[in-house]
Amino acid sequence: MDVEVRHLRAFVAVAEEESFTYAALRLRITQPALSRTVKQLESILRVQLIRRTSKSFELTEAGSLFLDHARSTLGSLDRGVAAARGNTTITLGFSWLLPTPWAQDMARYLQENSGIEVSFTRVDAPAQPLVRGDVDAAVLRSPVPQELLHKPRTIELFEEPRVLVCSHRSALAAGTPIRWEDVPQRPLVINILNGTTTPDLWPGTTPEVVETQSYDEWLETVAADRGVGVVPDIARTRGTHPGIVFVPLIGAPPIKVWLSVADHVPGNLARSILDASRLTLIP
């Protein structure tokens, strides 16, 4: 038996959900059928991809390696099917805050002028899915890997101001503007997965750091008054949290925002995406 598309979709779903139960719901099949399909794939490949017990789940080394190839294969197949049907849809990856109104204006421009639809895809760290080919383009905020910044398919869009975030219990919650150089006087809560703030933004200073793994963890940690955070000012316009307060920053360096198109995207489509991104920038 050869590897079939259903094998790949089953394995990728299980790997991403880290659960046969949730993967079965996602694929709308029964859990026993999903388990049989994954076991068939392992039998065909003659290697164990998933190490599972009643209480744990993890990919084997072979499974981790195969996952990237399976995702890439499915992505290429889906794009080929869309092209054959005359439908062009690109996936735009972003992390926790999508620039507004630029992203929506760019998507509308592509649809109206080129017939290209944009599917917004939330990813934890946009640079990695972009390099793997999981998304067609991605919104990137500093810091960004140097190898992406020097590519002709990466363009700088604009800069965003920074704002301080503190707990409503903090003495800073009164809202008095804070100088940038005074921020490290307090513990600094950092989202190490896709945050825009790193300790090296204060040369010669070693702030006390509280690390978190996601925006939600970062938000709750700041709300619990374990430290202060620094984010793009656009965060003030998004969902509110009753436990946090935004405070103006004086002298904070801006956050640079880029748009990068993946290598697998055909040249004419890449040019359309980059042109639309430039044309919809607010002067």
C-alpha cells in the first residue's frame, strides 16, 4: 500500500491537536477510524511516528521530521487543487495582533483587483511557518531573523509605537507616562514565543525577566502584577482585560512591521501580494 492523502491529513491533524479525540472531531471521523489510519501510515513507513499512552502524547524523532514534509505536501496539493479550479486563495500568517486597518485593506484590494482571496491564519511564530511553507505570506514584527529581512520578498510596512502594560493593582496604573529607560526598574514580563520585547532593548541593563510562552500567558501574568509588559500600541484597541492598564511610554523605540512572501509562491502571485501591501499603506 502507498501513502495516501488521507494518511497525511490524519497524521497532521493528530500531531497538531496532540489528541486523537480532538483530531477526530476536526476531521469529522470516528476515533477508531483515525487510529487505524495513523497505524496504517506507520506500517507503510515502517517507523513509529507517535508515542502514545493513556496519559501522554508525543511525536517520535521520526514523527517530528515527517510532520514538516507532510504539511508541505498537503499545502502544495491544496494550492494545486485551488489553481486547477480557478480559485486563488493565499494564507496570511500572523501571531497575536493583526495590523488594522492595513491587513483588511490589503485583503480587499487583492480581492477586488486580482481576484485573490486572503485567508487569515493565526500561528504562534510566523517566521517558522513561513520558512516551512505552511503559509503563503506572513506579517512579521521585530525581532525578525536576518535571513528573512534580506530577501527581496520581504518589505518593511510601517512602525508601531510601544505602550507599557501593568496590573490595575500597580502604582503605575494611575497612567502617568513612563520613561523608556525606567522600565527595567521593575520585573519585565516577556512573551518568548512571539513577543516584540527582549531584554537587549536596554543595552547595559539586566532587567529581571518573567518568561511566558504565549500572549494569553503574558496577559494573565501582567494582570497578576508579577511585572510590567511592553507591547505595540495597537493592543489598546483590541480586547480588554479588567486586570490591566495601558500607560504611555516616553522615548520608546518603535516596533518595525514587515510583510514576507514564502518562496513557494509563484513570482506573479508574489508580486501581486507585495504590490497590494505597498499600495494599501496609510500615508
